[in-house]
Amino acid sequence: MTIVQGKLINAYTTLILAGRKTIEQVPEMVVLLDNETESTIRKEVDIKVAEKTIKVLT
């Protein structure tokens, strides 16, 4: 994943947690996580939201 893609994922995560966007509004753009594993920005944002929610609740 490039630096720009990582920043984009963090920005969408913040917008979702703030209630300004929904997960459906996040693009399905494909990203490479480690030069082999494919994912999408939407999946990665969903994972980040879950991680942050768990961190707050524990």
C-alpha cells in the first residue's frame, strides 16, 4: 500500500467515525497490502473502524 492510500484509508475512517460518511460511500478501489495480497480501500476502512471501536470499548 502506498503512503497516499494509507492516508486515504485513515481519512475515510475518521469521516465514518465522525458520522460524516457511511461505509457505502467509500470507494472499492483495489490496493496491494504487501505486493501480493489484494484488498480494497472499503475493506481496509471497515477493518480500521472495527479496530478503533474495539480499542475504545476495551
